[in-house]
Amino acid sequence: MEQVSHQETEEILRLAKLSLLQTGDFVELGCYKGDTSILLAKLLKDEKSDKKLWLYDSFAGLPEKTAEDSSTAGEQFKAGELFVSKREVIDKFRRANLPLPIIKKAFFEDLNPDADIPEEISFGFLDGDLYGSIKTSLKLVFPKLSKKGIIIVHDYNNPELPGSARAVDEFLRTHPEFRLTQKHTLAILSR
Ligand SMILES: C[S@@+](CC[C@H](N)C(=O)[O-])C[C@H]1O[C@@H](n2cnc3c(N)ncnc32)[C@H](O)[C@@H]1O
């Protein structure tokens, strides 16, 4: 099943292209099968950018939901769902003849901000579905975001995954320097 709609993908690529003008690498937290990752890598290649693409996933599927994720609309999304192997993502890049990104296999909560996250980020796509995953992703990415960098969080106002919006709204309350623009179910955060 398609995780990101066609319209959302267009918006993600439009903003990623704009971010090429800023310093810093691209990151995607929650890459799953790498469908969006491939398009980001292709953009970097086509634009002859020397930015690196960093991908993150447990490659063990989703972690457990927390109370913030509970929704009658979202009975699916159980722990272990959306499992894909790192090898599958690597093979996809090889088949597409694209340079291999940096791929980190870990639960976001176990990542080391110094060693595992690039020093500077111009574009971040956060797609971990759940409250805790988005909260942790924001905590890892925002301190490294370049001045005019962009963070996109997926599933904002998606009734099946209410934790995403909860994590974003909470972040905005505590980081008033960030503003929110919404397009489809994307929360676009910039300073
Ligand atoms: C909806 S999928 C991502 C779809 C992908 N971004 C795309 O565009 O096709 C969510 C992914 O996030 C990963 N994920 C969610 N929470 C995580 C966490 N806390 N740590 C590591 N991976 C996580 C899951 O394993 C899953 O592969």
C-alpha cells in the first residue's frame, strides 16, 4: 500500500528542491521501503547536489503505541507492522542505479544525536506515524536544522494516527520560533 499520496509526494519534492539552496543534508526518519527516499535521492542526483541523504528506520516495524496514539479510526498500526528489511531498501537503490544513502537501523529513541544525525540539516521528512516516534524525531532534527531549513511531518490531522499531530502541536507550543503550514496531511515546520 502507498504510504504517501501522490499530492503529498509532489509537495515533499517541491520543498526538498527549495531546501537545496540551504546548507545541510537531507534526512528521512521512518523510510520504510524507501519509496520517498528514492525520489529524494533522485532529486539530489539530478540537481548534482553534494548533500547526503540519511535514512532511519527500526527495520523491525512500528514500536508500541502510547495513549496519545489511541483512536477508534486507527485499529491497525500495531507493534511490528510495516516491517521491511534494510537489505530491501539497499536493493531498491541498487536497482534504481542511485548512490546508496547513509542508512541507520535503529529505533529513533536509541540514536545518538552526535554520531547518528548530520551536523546540519536543510530538509527533514519525519514519517514515524506515532506520537513517541514523531516527538523523538523532532527532538533529534530541530537542533541541527539550518536557519531556513524545512521539516515536514507526515500524518498531521490524520484521524488514524492522532499522535503525529499531538507531537507537532506540543512541539510548536514549546518552540514558538517555528511556524506551521499545513498541506494535505503534511505539517510543514519552518522558522
Ligand atoms: C509510514 S512508514 C514510512 C513511509 C515512508 N516514509 C515512505 O515515504 O514510504 C513508517 C516507518 O517508520 C518506522 N518507525 C516508526 N517509529 C519508529 C521508531 N520509533 N524508530 C524507528 N523506526 C520507526 C517504521 O518501522 C516504518 O517503517
